[in-house]
Amino acid sequence: MKIELNGRKAVVSASTSGIGLAIAKGLLNAGADVVVNGRRADVTSAVVEQLSRQFPDRKVQGVSADLARKEDVDRFVQEAEDADILVNNLGAYKRVNFFDISDEEWFGLFETNVMSGVRLARHYMPKMLERNWGRLLFIASESGVTTPADRIHYGVSKTAVLAVARGLAEVARNTGVTSNSIIVGITQTEHVEQSIQDTARDQNISISEVHRQIAATHRPSQLLGRLATAEEVANMVIYAASPQAAATTGAALRVEGGGIPTIL
């Protein structure tokens, strides 16, 4: 199967590093033009330069904005007016005892993890429906299915993301627009990779052994026995964004190493 997204434009939130950057690279490699986003203008510009060198035949636009803030979303969509593919990747989490989570933390996490995607979808989806083609993708988490006791507010926000993605699929019924969520687990991003390397060095063990320890300690139900890579998560996103995935909508697609112990 050869995925080609030539002529399509994608917007990927929080895409200057980690999963978001891997998704942006995957979309560019498949032929799409991409809008990348980060909060810091210098970092966003550096990533645009990097991607433009790596994919000289593609158009890479960078828009620096904190998409957890409505005013920044409003400015963002003025600079990146249209998209065929929207990947809502922005997310944050924090381990906090439930009784210590303030109202402000609840609302702040909801603005970041849920409302950023809601606002972007509200802008881009109508034109997708007019064209009768579009892809809405929400990066969710296994924590939205199996709510963790040490970050309940995060789990609740990711459950909401799953519901939003499914609801928008219902809105797009009988059209060429699809909406899906991607359920991820602990992923080997740059930050996590550095931590793994430090642990391997400090304990004088192999990196694969650190992977095994993390999986056994933090995700004992996981079947993979290691962390997924950002590229492996991106591969699922690229497929779901493709013409080949036209019959996949309203789905919660898993890239979490089999840690959720249910069939569906």
C-alpha cells in the first residue's frame, strides 16, 4: 500500500518535537504540505527550517501559538486558514493526588487537552464538509480508557477527547470526512529517550532492559514489552489520514502496545 497525500494540506498542533514532529514528517513524506506549531517562535522557526531542508518539494508553514488559549487559536486559524487534515496532538499531563487537584488545574488541562482540538475542529471541519473530503484526528491516550488514579484529571480529559472524535464522526455521517482518535501509551519521545539513556548508564544495564523495566512497572498489562516509538504512532496517524482509510471513522485506533486488556 502506497499512501499519497499530494495536494493535501495538514495542520498538526504541538508538532515541534515528539509524536507531533514524527507525524509532521510522516505527512510530508506522503506528499502533504504541513503547518507545524509550537509555543515558542524560535523553536517553531527552527523546525520549519529543518523540515524544509529535509522535504524541499513540500510547503512547510510554521505558526507559533499556545493553542490552549482561545485568543491564540483565533490568531492561528487566521494564519493557517484551511486544512484537509487536522491532527490535534496538543496535550499535557501531570501526576497529582486527586485531593490536591485544584479547580484551576482541572480547567487548565481541559483547555489544553480538549478545547484546543474542539476549537480547531470547529474552524476547519465546515470547509472539509463543503469539499466532501477531510480527516480529523485526535491523539488520545490509554488513560482515557483506563483512568489512572494518580492523574484522574488527565484521564478524564482524554476520555472527553475520545467522545469528541466519535461525535464529530457522527456529524460527518454520509460524507467523505472522517474523524478518529488514536490511543497511545508511553511513547519513546526525545525527552523519554534521554531519560532511558540516563537510566541505562546509571544502572549499567542495556536500553532494552530499561524498556522492559518501564513496561513492567508502569504498564504491566502491556503486551509489547517496550515503549512504542513516535514513528510507530505516526504511522497509524498517516494511515488514518490517507484515502485508503476512507471506511475508518468514529474509531479509537490503538497504538499502545496492547495494554488495554479488552477486545474492543
